[in-house]
Amino acid sequence: MNSEVAARASLAVSLAFHIVFAALGIGLPLMFCIAEGIGLRKRDATWYVLARRWSRAAGILFVVGAVSGTALSFEFGLLWPRFMAFGSGIFGLMFTFEGFCFFLEAIFLGLYLFGWDRLSPRTHWLCSFPVVITGALASQFILSVNSWMNTPTGFTLTNGTATNIDPIAAMFNPMAPSQAIHMLVAAYQVTGFTIAAVYAAGLLRGRNNSYHRRGVLLGMLVAAAMIIPQAIAGSWIGEALARNQPQKLASIEGLFQTTAHAPLALFGWVDTAAQQIYFAINIPDMLSFLAFNHFDATVTGMDAFPQNTWPGPVLVPIAHLAFDTMATLGGLFLLVPLVFWFFYFRQHRAVPTARWLMWVLLICSPLTFVALEAGWVTAELGRQPWIIYNIMRTSDGVTTNGGVAFFFFVFLAIYIALAIATIALLRRLAREHKTFNPEKKVVGSAE
Amino acid sequence: MSQSTLATLAAALAWVALIAYAVLGGADFGGGIWDLLASGSRAERQRAVIARGMGPVWESNNVWLIFVLVVTWTAFPTVYAGISTALFIPITLAVIGIVLRGAAFSFRSNYGREVGSGVRWGYVFSIASTITPFLFGTIAGALASGNIRVSTGPPLQVQDNPWTTWTTPFALTCGLFAVALCSVLAATYLTIDARKAGDDAVAEDFRLRALVAGAVTAALGALAAVLAISEAPTLWQGLIGKALPFAIAAVVIGLATAAALLRRLDYLARVLVAAETACIFLAWGVAQWPYLIVPDVTVDNAASPASVLGPLLIVSVLGLVILLPSLWYLFTVVKRTPRRSTPSVGTGVTTAAFVASLPLADPDVPPPHTAPLSAQASAVVLPALPGGPTMQRIAPVLAALFAIAAAPLITGIFEGMSRGMHRGMQQGLERVQRRRNQRHRSAHAH
């Protein structure tokens, strides 16, 4: 394993791991904020139990997210020192903002977790707002760094160094808003579906009580609220790509020839040597429409760019499949909440508990993570071979140290161990409460 | 402000954050060390005090480290890249330590120590807590030694021996010194925690440990200074030159800490030991000034341009204005006695109790989320804002952050005030009562 491959694999493992916890860390606070708010308003203990349990889960997930995030902030330098030497002055301000957001998030999450018995209910509830907002803001700044790697702005390149640095212009680079919103909404979707799935599993096991029904309800509420934002963000990011990074769009769509009436190729295997795409389902004119809102618009193909700037024979097909996986699953996630709410209103505002629907919810949750990872894979592979698009190649950013392969295996082992331990712990947490039945125990005393 | 002034300020900012990390986060590492060294019949009680003290705060303490890293790579990109390249091995090991320490602490406290996996995670936690500060110490030693040669480039080129740079006698002594310092900090803080929890025996345990660890720290510090004469001459020249006042202050405050511990002045000892740590770091920083990596990288030649440093400093100062009160609020709230002793057992019952303890229905609660909502909105609108001076463009973000922090803080402060007033009134009433009783008694005596 050479240094570059090992470094990329190491960072890929770390980020693939971190993104799961980051997404839940952004989404869960929103869930417990809403649940506690309803509980406070309606003076309803069941909502409180939900909020309290989610906050415990969020506590565990936040710790794992925070330590893997701390590790990441070292890994940038350990694995990509030349990239950091070039760029960290430019995008450092975004990390500074993110750092403060993260700091506030840690403080208020601490207050929230340890304040259940120490703060008045209203103050306690208020403490969830900073957690929700700083979590969301932090993601915006981090995504802004990522989008800067795609559309680097805010500096002038002179003799291999950056001069005339404007960190604010770098922060608001062209891809920043669409990428950031797309990710934020995705994080809420992932959390909504996951929460719904946890309680759908309980309902499937016959624990049909208001506690489980409300868990499903709130999960689906958040998932439904994200339908329109995600539809907008999805098409926005497509248009932004067509405008700012036509090469990336061509790579992930497997479009070799620049053409008007460009078809959308779904799935299939992209062969960069033959410049063809096998076994794909072609939808005529669709790509032109997605990119420019006109069926006859001209979409730039890979032929407009020299072959040595293509992501390569392996990465292009993977990026294409990852993109189609994300897009297809994304469509599913827009549909499922609609079905759920259709039955909700048809049953006169009763949470539908049909077994097939619960199974659908149960299956959707892991699929949201698949879509999350696939979207991230698309974004990263589509940018290759650049670490900073058209400025620095990935191979020029990597560390000159040997021993990166060892680093990779050690971190792979650690992250696998952490993943297993976290899942075991969350399952334990779920078991601890599974006998809880609000109708029997609490309602009487709550009044 | 000139470039050089800005660079100095940025270095000072990084150093202040580093001191905060040492004083707060260092104590958390120390907690892990004492967890490993817990002994005698009170070992479990010692561990319980450590877990209770660290639980709510270690995560926010850990963020100081991230802050140090972020300021370093923003303000001094070559320093961050250079250190990461030259000291790849100890930093990698330290990262592993940080990941395992944090995760293990959280897993352990969620499993409960008695359970099998809880005990295993307990060992991971305490061993990682001991190794990590040791590695940080060796890194610091390596930076001062002058064995890392950097040509700032571009491209950046770093030359050192990846194995021996951080394993010289001087660097290893620095590592041990860091471990000892962390244990003094922790033991001093834990004395107070145990005393507050009403466990005087454990408090005495920690007081004794603080004294012993303090003596060890002093010895290691002296040894490091002697080794520095030959192995880190630049540092040594600084220590007997421009940093001498800080070095002397560190020694004097160290002695005062020992005296305070001997006389059981716990709270004074806590302040003194924090001041001592700050002095040690100031002495190190000033002695090495202006070098960040001896002998090639200085504050001036590594600094980002003023267009980066200016916004960084503005954002950091305003950020700290929001952060520090929030942090203070966290520290005060977690010190309060919880309403119930076992929060997570028997959810059904406890939640009922919690709901029953709610104040009477209060339907006209003012909508508290107006400020955060507008903050969110401005964050969404931000990318569309037109260009202009830096401050104008950062302003909405800062305003948003202010609003976020302000809502619960204000409520919290109000709550604290009403609590204080209530207590004050009660004390006043008691005093009146007591005086009346006294007058009664004296009247009877006459």
C-alpha cells in the first residue's frame, strides 16, 4: 500500500465513521428539543421519557462523534500536511467558527444531559436550542471547507503559495450553500428515519402503546418536513455542479460527450477506456433538465477535459453508482413519509401501525445511512484526482512519512471496535426501557 | 495593526488556549491516572469521585485542544504541518490515546463500573489517560530541542529522525513531567470534590497524593531544566534570561501550593496549582520565544497574512465572550446537588416525579425560540449577502451565536438570582429569629 492510497483509505475510514455520528449528533438534538417542548406544553410524561432517552443516546453518540472529530483534526495534519500547509490559512476561519459552535454544543449538551435534575424544566428545555442550532451551524462551516476544496476561492495563486487571502470569500465559495444545506437536511432525514425505525421495531414486537407510536410519529414528522427542503437542495446542488464543476457532474453521470438533450443514465457500469456505459437505464433529456432546467440544454461531457484530470478508471464507475444509489434512495425517502401521513389522515389522525408499513420504516433506516455514505463518496470521488480542485492534486498533498499503512490498519481496528461497542451500548440502552408502558405506569401520576 | 503584532497576538491566543487545556483538560488526564493508581480499601470510592468530577465537563475541556489545533493551523499553517510531519509517530499514538480515553470513559460510565465490560473499559480509560499526556510532553520536548529542521518552502520540507527526536532523555523527562503535572492538578481538584461529597477519608487520600505528586513534579521539572542545558540550549538560555520571572514564579507558587495543601486550604490550593501550571506554560513559551519549532520556525516567518489573522482574532475574542459565560454556567450547574440521587433508574417512576415537579401550567410561556430562529434564518440568508468589510459580513454569524448563547444564559441567570434571593431571604429570617432568641435569653439571664 503506498502512502497516498493508505492516507486516502485512512481518512475515508475516519470520515465514513465520523459522518454517521455527526449526522445523528445534528439530528437528535432537534428530536429531543421537539419532544421535550411538546412534553412541557402538554404536561405529558411520555414525551419526556422519549426526550430523555434520546438525550442519553445523543450523549453516547456525541462522545464518539467528538473523539473521532478530535482525531480528524489531527489526521488532517498527519496525513495531508502539504495540503494543510497550503490551505489551512485560507479555510482556517471556517474551522474557527466551527470550533466555537462545537464548543457551545458540547457545553449546552453537557447542561442538557446533566441538567435534567438540576435545572428548572423550562431552562432545561431552553438549553436544547443552542445544541440544535450550533450543531446545524457547525455542519455548515465544515461543509463550507469541503466545498472550498471543490470550488477554491478567496486567494490568488503565486508560485505555489496562496496570496491575497480573503477567508470570508473562501467561506462563501460557490458550492458552499448548496452542499451545506443538502447535508444538513440529509442529517435530519437520517435521524428522523432512524428514530421512526427504532419504535417501528417495538411496534412490530407487539408493544403497541403511545410511547412507541409517538416515537414513530415524531420521526416521520421530521422526515416529512424535510421532503420539500431536500427536493430543493437536491436540484440546487445539481445545478450548482453544472455551473461550477461541470467535470465533476460529467464524471458522476458518466457523460463522455458534450451534448444537448443529454440523457440521464441510471446505474450501469462506466467504462472510461471504451468511453461507454454498460447496462444503464437511459432517461432521454433528463440530465439536461436536471442541470439547466431545459430539456435541450447542452451539458459538458468529460471530453472537454484532458484525460489526466479524470478521476480514473476505478473511481468514475464507483462515483456513478454511488450517486445513483443516493439519488434513488433519496426518492424513496421522499415517498415513504407521504405514504405514512396518507394513512395517518385516512385513519382519522391515528398513527398507522400496519406491519408492512413498520417493516418499510425498519428497512429505511439503514438505507438512509447507505444514502448518506453514498452521497459523501460521490462528492469525494467526483473531485479526484484533485484535493483542491484544479489547484493541488491529491498525490501532492499527502504526507512524505512512511508508516501510513500501519496508521490505516490501527485506525480501522479502533473504529471497528468503537462501532461495535457503541451499538452494544445503544442496544443495552434500548433494552433498559423496553418494558416501559406509559399507559400503565405514568399517566395517572402525571395528572 | 502590523503583521508582526497580529502574529504575536495569535500566538498569545494559541498559548492561552493551551494553558486552558492544560489546567482543565490536564486534570481530566490526571483523573485517569489516579483511576489507574487507585488503591487501598477506598479504591472504588476514589474512582467514584473521579468519575463524578469528570463526567459533565471533560468533553468541553477536550474542545480546548481542538481550539488550540484550529488556531495553530489557521494562524501558523507551517507549524501545524511541520509538527504533524516531524512527529508523526508520537502524535498518532496520542490521537489513539485521545480516542480511546474519551470513548472508554463514556462507555464505562454508561455500563456502570461493576459490569465486566465496564471494568475493561475502565482500564482502557485509565491507561490511555496516562499515556496521552506523556506523549504530549515528549512532543513539547522535541519542539524545543532544535532537532527538527523545517524549510518553510513551498514546498514544505521537514527533516528529522522520526524515532529519536521525541525519545531523547530531555523529551522523555518532559513527558514524565507532563504526567506528573496532570496528576497534581487532578489530585488537588479531587480533594475539593471529595470533601464536598462528604467523603473526608478520600479527600485526605487525594491531598496526600497531590503532595507526593507535587514533589515528583518538582524533581522532574528540575531534571528537565538540567537536561535542557545540553539538549535544548535555546530553551535553557530563555529560562535563565527573559523567562526567568515566570520560572521563579512557577517555583514559588509550587511551594505555596504545597503549603496550602499541608494546611488543608483546599480552595487556595486549587487556585495556586492552576496558576502554577499557567506559569510553567508561560515560562516555556517566553523562553522559547520567538521560536515555535526551534531553530527554523518563528512566530513571524510562520504566520498567515494579516487578512487571515485579523478575522481570526476578532472571531476568537468575540467567540470567547460567548463561550466563557456559557462554560461558567456549565461548571456552576453541574456542581448543584441533583434533585434525585439516581437519575437513570426506573424511568417510569422518575419521570412521573419529574413531571409532578413541574411548576403549575404556564401556558403563556413567551416563545423563547424567536432569537434562535432568526439566527437560523440569517445563517441561511448569509451566503446571499453582498460583499463589504469583513466585520459586516461576520456580524450576522456572531449575532446568531450571541442569540444562541443568550437565551438559556439569561434564563439561567434569572433562575440563579431568584434562587439567591430566596436563600438570602431565608438567611435573613433566620438571623432575625436568632437575634430574637438571643435577646430572649439575655432578658431571662437578667
